Amino acid sequence: MATAVGEKGAAATPSPGRMLLRGALKRCPACGAGRLFSGWFAMADRCPGCGYQFAREEGFFLGAYVMNLVIAQGLVMLLAVIPTIVMLNADPDASLVPVIVGGLVGAVLAPLVFYPYSKTLWVAIELILRPVDETEPSDVRLKPR
Ligand SMILES: [Zn+2]
């Protein structure tokens, strides 16, 4: 279904794959504009390219935090838990230092590195699942170009 945005003559709705790719590259899923962050953690409220307000409702970015948590926990499983089971099964006296380091990387560094990507990816997922339409408050919609 075409969104009201396309009917207004602004940017046509990009495909879901394009929106996900833009989100994965820390770009606006709606228009592809970059420079959405003023630091690693500080995301603009609106896209500098199309004016889209990223947080469409209170608590909008909870999905991004959950995505970040799932990825971090998945990395801990891959880098620490599974190797620990395999190593200790093969040699009960094996050193656990490498898997502790792997677990720390998964638990601490991965969420920090993935943080901005999780936010732009979440914006993309939300736009795919719930396109902007006329029922949205006008401050959420994209600016007509
Ligand atoms: Zn935009």
C-alpha cells in the first residue's frame, strides 16, 4: 500500500530491503540521508533530509534496545558459553581466559558498537511494519518536498 507520503509528491516509499539497508548503514530509512548522529550515541530527533520524526511514540526505541540485547546475548553464547562447553568437554583443565575475553567482548563492546545501528534499523523495521499515513500526527510525517 502506498503511503500518504508518496501521494503528497514527496519521496516514494522505498522497498523494505532498501529501508533495511539504509538502517544498517546508519542512514534514514525513509530518504537515505546520513548524518543522523551528532556523536556515537546522540541521534537527531528528525531526519535532516526529509524531516521525518524518528520516535513516533513514547518508548519508541525500546525495540532497538531489545534488538541490541539479543545481539549481545547471542554473541556471548557464540563467543563464551558454547566454546566453554566444547573446551571443558575436551579438556577439563583448559584455560578459560580466551572465553572470558570473548564473553566480555560480546557483553560489553558489542552493545556499544551496535547501538546507533540498532536505532536506525529499528526505525526501518517500524517503517516497514507500520508505514506513515494520514492518521499519524502531523509532526511525525515527512515534510513535503
Ligand atoms: Zn529522511
